[in-house]
Amino acid sequence: MKRNVKLLLLMFVCGALLSGCNTARGVGEDIQDLGHIISHAAS
């Protein structure tokens, strides 16, 4: 079950990154936002 949840989350994140950024700057901003989300979830 955990494997399915991780796979679904990975697919969602990849889809969001690919659809939400058209430039290298957009990729950087998306990765930075993802880092903030992960750090907030970890704390």
C-alpha cells in the first residue's frame, strides 16, 4: 500500500513540474517550492 501511495505522489509531483514550468527559471521555482513543502511536512 505504501508503495502505491509513493508512486502516486511521485506521478503527481512529476506531472505538476512538467505542466507548471516552461522555462529553466520555472523549474527552479517549482523545485524550491517543493523543498519548502517537504521541509514544512518534516517539521
